[in-house]
Amino acid sequence: EARSLTTWRSYNYPHVTIVYWSLYRVARNYGKASQLKKGWQWYLGQAVNTTMLGVTAHGQYNEMGLMAGSVWRLLLDDLRREGGQTWLTAATQIETFMLGRAEGWARQPFPFGSEMPWDSTGQEEIFGWSRESGCFCCFSIF
């Protein structure tokens, strides 16, 4: 339990983002019928804040692909769909950081590892952001 509550590992954050992002989607699509305690804006804001903490302030391992890290791409799509200055600013910040990670992966000969050397759960995130950024240097073997 003590280790699961630590905040220094980036790989703790995608899963929490998924919870907030999912609740945002429920609240956004079902409103009061969802019987959630908060409105969609609150859940979306929490998803953004969790993402930014995971990839910047507490970002050990953020140079790796992270299990379920592809949720950040889905979050980015929804921020753009929502529009408005607050959400578009958040989208720009997230995208800038994520594309920087993809550029780092492009410089690695085989970037498909994850937060643990025996783990390959980061492949999904690495492929998705690399495709988004156009940094396919690491895919030349395919």
C-alpha cells in the first residue's frame, strides 16, 4: 500500500487519469442521469491535472512508454472537442510534452520498453504518440 501511494512514479498516473476521464465521459454524455456528484468540467479538469502531474512534476519514468498511457491521446482529443481557452491551453501543454517524449523515443534504437526492463506494456503509448508526431525513426525495421 505504501508504495502504491507514492507520487514520484509516472506510471501511477495514467490509471488515475483513466478514472477521471471515464467519469468525465459519463457526466458529459448522461448529465444528471449519471448521478455523479460533480459536473463533467470538474472530472475533465481532474484528468488534465493528473496528466500534468504524471508527466511533469513527478515524472520519473516519463521517458518510457507507460501502461495505459494512450489515455492521454484520448484526453487530448476530448479537450480539443470541448474547445474554449482553458481546455485548448491544456491540450497544447499536454501535446507539447507528449510530442517531446515521442522525439526522444525516435532517437532510441529500440524504444519499446516500459517502466520495467521485463515489461513491454508501454508499446501502445510509444506507437500512438510516435505516429502522431511523425517520428517514425524507430519504426524503420518494419
